[in-house]
Amino acid sequence: MDNVNSIKRRNLSMLADFYEFTMANGFIINNIANEIAYFDMFFRLIPEDGGYAIMSGIEQMIEYLNNLKFTDEDIDYFKSRNMFCDEFLDYLKSFKFQCDVWAIPEGTPIFPHEPIVIVRGPIIQAQLVETMILLTINHQSLIATKANRIVRAANGRPVTEFGSRRAHSYDSATLGARAAYIGGCIGTANTISDRDYGIPALGTMAHSWVQMFPSELDAFRAYARTYPDNCYLLVDTYNVLRDGIPNAIRVFNEEIIPKGFRPKGIRIDSGDLAYLSKEARKMLDDAGFNDCTIMASSGLDEYIIRDLLTQGACIDSFGVGERLITSKDEPVFGGVYKLTAVEREGEIVPKIKISANVGKITTPGFKQVYRLFDNYTNKAIADVVTEHDEEIDSTKPYEIFHPLFTWKRKTIKNFYTKKLLVKIFDKGKQVYESPNINKIREYCKDELDTLWDEVTRFENPHEYFVDLSQSIWDVKSKLLKENQ
């Protein structure tokens, strides 16, 4: 476990946009460094025009915030820039994180324009953590969302994350595997993710194994003798139907069965996967290996998997690589971090950002997010963004309305509520323990089951409603009028 501890001790305090430091220096010079500010992280669009996204990355955000400090080397760097005041350098030397942080737990379905992380604290600190919070939550939420789309397309067939070799960096490979597991993958090819996060590492052989032996038959025989109780064979190095499957069947009969085991499966990594899998299935069944599974890999995503199954492909599991780990179709999550309030003489003063682009207008104030569920179906009806201390009384009818087209209104009855934002840090002290990765994964599955099928479909999903309470809307409307 020393490796895990070393990862948790890694100091990423300098991984910040430079403007976070220039502003921090300016806050000190202008005597406002300790004024209390509120920031929301939220996102505006769901990747690939999907119906939902999945929250991920809280555990790594916690690790980052717990390790915020500045070394002598960091201080020397700022001195070398000749633009930072001595008070700022002294502040960094004795830096201690003091913010409150709230977040929606990992594995929760999330939707545009609702706060998924809230930071409250001295402006100099609340601003400083912007970049790391964004890149941590953006990346893992993106991959967890993509993984779940792929898992749903597989329709109950296991999906393994195979993308380490095509990921954009070491961390994106490892943390991407973590996010993919939360999203529903059964495991990963990435060994370090197993060691550090307990995500099952899965894998058998590459084509190089087959090429290293005088013949494919020799390669299969050697592998079967090495792993007789867990024999998976890669059958497409030369020719799947002419050589690969016949050689696999021969080795199963000569090396696996005599030792009292059954073959586990074959993998096809190229060619017409639908056709090859159907032909391979017939050959294996005819040879008495109807329990031998067929895995497919090679440039897969949710659309290809769905088409393969529609075409009757006899595929039992999928290995998905580059299109998952990079979220190739839409590789940007697009979360943003915006100031929403400040405290003046103990009073919360809402702040708003206005834009000609209506979608970029922020929602002011210190907030909470409620999820409303139908009492009879336990399905999620809508999310409502409220003031932080506002309560929704589920014993009475509650009116929701569209935050842009406010004449679109609906009265909800027979419902119950759940507050989504939970406190993670209290004045810089961690007060929330991130669950075990398997609990997060199971929680994600359960929470997704509360969404209607219409929300989770790939094409033209039903828009899940994220509404504002009347109180929050009144504050927003007032600020909009004042700044016209």
C-alpha cells in the first residue's frame, strides 16, 4: 500500500492557471484576500447530446485538497517572476486550506446548470482551487459517462476497459479506468488501477505472443499449458476461421480437457466481428465447447456494439479501448467554475455573470440541489436548485417551472425528495469519507435505475428537468433587471 500512500501524498498545488496566482496576489494587495466567496462548479451540455452524465472524481478532489501546500521550491519560483509581493509569498509559506466544500457524491446522475461542487471560503483560496477541481471532475465524469453509454449498449454483456495504451497521459489511463469502472465496466487492462483502486485487472495475450512461437498452434499450446484453468486465446493473428478457431479447438481438446478444466474463451480483435463471431460460435458449439465465450475488441464504441448485436453477433463480452478512454466522439466535458456569491458583514450577497449567450448566464446565490422522486415508481421526476437552507415540503403539492420558459409549469404531487449536495470539507477539514469503489459502482447502477428509459436512450433523449425554486428565480430575475 506504500504506492497508494505516495499517490495520496502527491502535491499538485502548483497545477493551477497562472491567473489564479496573479489574482491571489492582487487580492492581498487590495485587502480582500479573506473576504468569503462562493463558487459553483457546473456544466452546460451533456456529452454527445446524451440524457445524463455521471459524477466522478470526488475521491481525487479530496486527495488534492488535503495536500494543498507550497514548498520552498514553489516560493522561489514565484520570487523569480518579480511580480508577486512579499505578503503573498509569506501567505503561501504558511498556507492552510480553510474552505467549506460541498459536492454531489460519485456515481450520481447529474445534469446541466446544477451545482455539482460548491466551494465557500476566503476568496484567495476558493479561487486558487479552480483548475484542479475542474480537471479532476471534468475528466472522470466524462469517462464514467462514456463508459456507461457503452455498457448500456452491450445490454448485459460484460465490458472491459482496454484503453491504457491510447490514453492521453499516465493519470488519464489510471483514473480513466477508475471512472470507467464506476460507469459499469467490469474491469480494466490497466494493472496499476487494480493495485491502487481494486479494479479487477483483466487480460490474456497479445498478437506478439502468437508471433513469438514457430506456429499459432505452438503458441496456443504453450499458453494453455501455462494457464490451463484460465485459458483465453487470441484467434485473429493470421486467419480466424481457417486457423485460429481450429487451432484453439485442438488445444482445448489436447491440453485443457485432459487436465480437468474447460476453456474460458477466445478473443477476436479484427475483421467483420458480426460474421466471424457467428461462424466461430458454430464451430465451437459443434466441437462441444458451447460454454467457451467469445470476446470482441477492435475500435468499439456504443454505436458499433449496438449494431453488432442488432446483426445477431454471437459476442459474449467486449473489450473497449481508445474510444472509451478518450471519449473520442466528444472528448470535452465542459464543466465551469463561477463566482455566485460573497459575504459582506455576515450577509450573503448573490453575484451573477451575464452573457449575450443565455446559456452562459449563471444562477446566483448559495444553493442546494433537490431530486424529486415519484412515490409510486421511485423514478426521478426533476431536480430543483434551491437556496441552501430552503426546504421542499413533500407533503404538499410543489410547482416546478422551466428556468428559461417560465410559463412552462407543472405541479408535482405524491413525491419524495433527496438533497444531492453533501458536505465534504468543513473549514478545511475533511468531514466526508469517500466510499469503497465497489460501493460507488453499485450506487451508480442503482441511481441510474431511477431514470426513465426515455432519459437514457442514445438518440433524442427526453430532457430531464433542472428547475429553479421560486426563491432562487426571484434573486436571479432581480439581478438581471438591475444589470440591464
